[in-house]
Amino acid sequence: MGDALLAGLLAGYGVAVPVGAIAIVVIGLTARTSLRVGAAAALGVAAADGLYAALAVLGGAALAGLVRPVATPLRWSAVVILLFLAGQLAVGALRRHRRPAGPARAARGLATPGRAFAGLLALTLLNPMTIVYFVALVIGRQASGGWPPAGQVAFVAAAFAASASWQLLVAGGGSLLGRLLTSDRGRLVTALLASALIVLLALRMLW
């Protein structure tokens, strides 16, 4: 149970911490509208992360019987995928830091809490790397023995809570935090931090 909670927290922060277009939209919505709208948008992002974590857990549990005969190669494959994602995140952040793009604009038409929640939920669900990330985590864990049902629920809840806490911090941090996180240096630091969290998750699979 404790292992599942820790893994869920690391997974949630690993996917949430990098400051990209989604976080900039959340910050922009808060600045343009209100904290209620920004918080709804933040929870939409966290709901998408929690949904993907739940789908990955359910899929991994369904495949548990097939996973066990090939547990060792699958565990190594999951570790390689996570390390690849961490490397891709870090390299992409370094490239963007050297050649910064123009500021992203906040999405229009999301001026109510309901629309903000639905819009950011849809935007986050459209990111295929999120599901690859969670599937690699859960399949790798099934190859290591898996979690009991209570542990699976704890993993999903912890992943959602971690993502929600970060997104709400981003939404509610105000203009100063927004400027810090969306600056070139802020985006680089958060991407490298998330990359380190993903590497830690991969190493925990090997332990």
C-alpha cells in the first residue's frame, strides 16, 4: 500500500511538473478570468492524469497473467521506455531553453469553470505521451509482482492528488509564480525536475 502511494505520487508529479503549453493555459486563464476558473482548469488536467492512471492500472491488471511469464524482459522494457521519456523531456527542455519560442496564448472560450474543466480535460487527454508513460509504469510494476486492488486504487488516487496539487499551485500561485514557472529558466528547471522523478521511478522498478 505504501509502495503504491509513493509510486503514485512520483508518477503524478513526474507527469504534472513540466511547465508546457497546458500549464501556460491554466496560468493564463487564472490571470484573465478568476481563481475559480483557473482551479477548474487545473482539476481538468489532474482528472485526465487520474483517468489515464486508472486505465493503465486496469489494463495492467487484465494483462497480469500474460505478463508474468515474460516478467524480466517486460520490466526492462518498461525501464527503457521511462528512461527514454525522461531523456526526451530533458533534451527537449534544453533545446527550448537555447531557442525559446514565443509565449503561448491562453485558450479562448473557457471563461466559466465548467468550460475550463472540460476544455483542459480534453486537451490533456489528447497528449499520447501521458498514456505511454502510465502504461510503462503499470506494466513494469505488474512484471515485478503488481499491486493488490487496494494498492491499485492507492496508486491512482495518489497520482491524481499529486497532479491536482501541482496544477492548483500553478493556478493559484498568482502572477509572480506564473512568471517564474513560465520563464525560460523556470520551464527548464521544472522539466529537468520531472525528468529526474521519472528516472527515479524507473530505478525503483529495478530495485
